[in-house]
Amino acid sequence: MSLDTLSLEQKVGQLFFIGIPGPELDGATCALLDEVSPGGVCLFARNIRDATRTRELLDSLRAALPITPLLSVDQEGGLVDRLRRIMTPMPAANRLRTSADAARLGSIIGETLRILGFNMDFAPVVDVIDNERSHYQNGLLSRTFGNCKEDVMTFGGAFLEALQSHGIAGCLKHFPGLGASRVDSHEELPSIDVPEDRLRFVDLFPYWEWQLFNDSEIHAVMVAHAAFPGNALQETDQNGKLLPSSLSYNFVTKLLRGDIGFDGLVITDDLEMGAIVKNYGIGEACKMAINAGADSLAICANPNAIRVGYQAVLSAVENDEIAHERLEDSLARISGLKGRLSEPPNFDEGRLKELSEQTAALNDRLD
């Protein structure tokens, strides 16, 4: 089935990248999938108990949905390692000292995810954390490469190319950059007070300068929930509050799409984060994100929040609050990325064991 043949309800579902409750498709989860027909599903540690069951779950998701879904995970290594129950724990990005080590980790993750049945990874993190920012309590220190913008681009690029060489689509995060945040956006909206030229020449450096953008090798970008009061693009909402970048037409469409020229998939960070839910209802946030230019809406935990967001966007399209052209633009990008994907290989538990051993060897070398 192609996206052109979908009903309006199913087309709107393609905009949603959801989480599911557990390690199998129970009745409640199947009902949610039938109702929303999401374009993507992201698994978390709660979904991943052992390798065989993970592959069975991902195969079941493919079979349950009318269009092959994007099947992702946040597999970075270090603190964000969703596979640690089934594989040797993987090193954090800040432990990698060479682009060769970054490529090695990207290759291990890429092949592992393919065998498990994934086709996407929400990685790498390309936020820039230099020595000045290293003491900020934003939860990002171990998740970023090196300690300067050049390391982020070089190591992150090596990781991404190796990851994608195994058929796993990567996703750069968190645009336009969370490196200077002093708080964690999981809890509240960061107000990142950096001068405009520093945001341009440091935090946005990987996006402006990366040759992979020019070569169309970057397929997805995740937009952060953050405000940048020192930037001329910063907007305010109808109540005068600083608008998060994930809901901002200026940051998503003018900067990322227009100035930088990115025409791949734009996905929001999880809309259930405190930075959003403390200021906006989930339905309103979903509508705002689509009108800002996002293609995919991440809602990763609460089934009720997924339903509320879905119904809000569906109603907005039906009432022309969201233009049909806006919907079709996003569907074209989603279809474009899905067209690059291939079916997973046969499950190979022996190869997963070998990859675990390779991970252990990489850890030993980095110690």
C-alpha cells in the first residue's frame, strides 16, 4: 500500500512517531495502532527484554500497520543505551577520541539494530559542549562528541556514515543546539542565552558546514524544545511566552528549511517533555509543530496523549487549521525516507554475540 491510497485518518497517523507500553503487542496496543496507524514507533528499554522477543515485536509492528513504519530507538551508547539488557553496554560518545572509534561504534550499532529489525536510530547527538559548557547540568555532557565544534562534526559524521552503511537511517539532534543549555528540557524549557553569532558559528556549525548535508546523506533532524532569546528568530506565543524552537516556524521553516536548505524529515523531540507539557496542551503543541514545519510528532509514552494529539491534528486538517498542502509536504518527506529502507536480514543471534564481543573490545581500548 502506498501513502496515496491511505484515508485522511491514516495520512494524519503517518505524522506520529509513538512509543508503546511493553515488549509485545497486547490488545490495548493493537487497538492504539489500529486507531492511529502511526508512521513510526520508537522502542525504549521497557520494550526490550531479550533479542529474540525484540525482533518478534518489530516484525509484528511491520505486520500490524498498513505502511511499513519507521522503527527507531535512541541508541547512542553510555547513558542512552536501550540495548544494555541484551548487548554489552556501549561506550558514551564523549569517551571516543578518534573518528575511527566513532565509526566503529556507529558500525556496531548499525549492524546490531538491523539484525534486531530496526530501520532508524535517533542518533547522533551533535550538540556542542566545550570546556566552558562542560559543567552545565543539562544531561548532555557524556552524550556529545569531543569538546569542540570540529570534533562534533568529524566524529559525528564518522558515526553517522558507519551507522547508515548498515541500512539504519540516522537522525541528528538536537537542532538548533542544546549545548549551552543550563537545564534539562525533559524537565523545563531551557532559555539558552547565547549571542546570535555564537549560536551561528558554534551550535549551528555542524548543520551549516557539514558536507553530508550537501551530499543529501542526512535524512532526519530532531528539533529541540528550547528558547533562544538572543536570536532574532525567537518568537513569542499568544501569551507572550518564548516559543520553543520545536514549535517555531522561524527556526524550523525559515532557518532549517530555508537558510540551511534541509529538505529531509524533521521530527520533534518528545512532546511529552516538561518543556512542552508545562506550557501547552499536547493537542495544541502537535498542531503548532506541524504548522511550524515539522513532519513527525514524537509522543513516546502515554497512549492517551497520543490519541489526544492525533485527534487534534486530524480535526485541524479537516477544518483547514492545518493546510492540506502542509500535510502532503510532510507525507512526501516521510515517504521519501521510507523509500530508502529495506527489509531486515534474517535474525542471527550468533552475530549479535560477536557484536557484543566487539563492543567489549572497544570498551577495553577506550579505558
